[in-house]
Amino acid sequence: MRVNDRMIKKANRGFTLVEILVAVMILAVGILAVSQLTITGMRSHSVTRLKVYARTTMDTFFETLNGLPANHPYLVNPDPAALDLADTINPDHTTTIQDQSTDNIAYEIYWNIVDNTAGTTPDIRFRTIRIYVRWARSRIWSDFILPMPKP
């Protein structure tokens, strides 16, 4: 009977304090890792949402430009000698659009225009427009080619 009593006492003994501390530390490390992933995911979602809105703004603005006549001031390069689409210091044109969502961010749209060339002569049938959308945190851009002239 004595052996049986010892086995029962060992089985009912429970966890030691060290075992509980190790289990709590492992649990705490796991919770911290998950919370960091959650914070990173929320930040990434916020940045992605701003970029999607900026891209939508850019596409909408391109559609607006595409609907304008070829001689509209927005589609004319004010300095035909300037052939730099990447000039963000002195762009050909600029405007600002205010975000109407809860972020209330101002998106600055600026664009440069270059008449396409076929060899050494300008090809007046097409123009390349590089549209930039910039906001407080970042900037995106894209090139569009507009067929010209339009009625």
C-alpha cells in the first residue's frame, strides 16, 4: 500500500513554480509576436489604402485628360524645348485634389508632356504624359500615351 500512496501523491502534486513561469514566458512571447504582426498589418493596410486612392485619383485624372481636346491648355507643353518627363521640380502643369474620405489628405497632381518623335521629327499623333500623384507620405507616377489630335 505504501507504494500506491506515493504514486497517488506524485500524480496529484501539480506543476512547480518554475514550470508555470516558463509556460507564462512562452505565452507572453507568443502574444507579443502576434501583437507586433497586428500593428504591422494595420500600418501596411493604411499605406496601401492611400496608394490605392492615389492610383484611382491618377486614373480618373488621366481619363479627364483623355477627354479634353488636343489644344486644351492642360495638354500643351508650355516649353516645347523641355523634353524631361521626370522633371518634378518644375512640372509642366499642377493641380491639387482634396480627399473627401475621413483622411482628408491633399493629393497634388502634376504632369509633364512630351510630343512623341518618330526618328528626328515630332509625331503629332501622340503625346506622352507622365502623371505624378504626391501626398504627404509618398508619391506614385505612371506614363500614359494619348493619341492626338482629337476632335
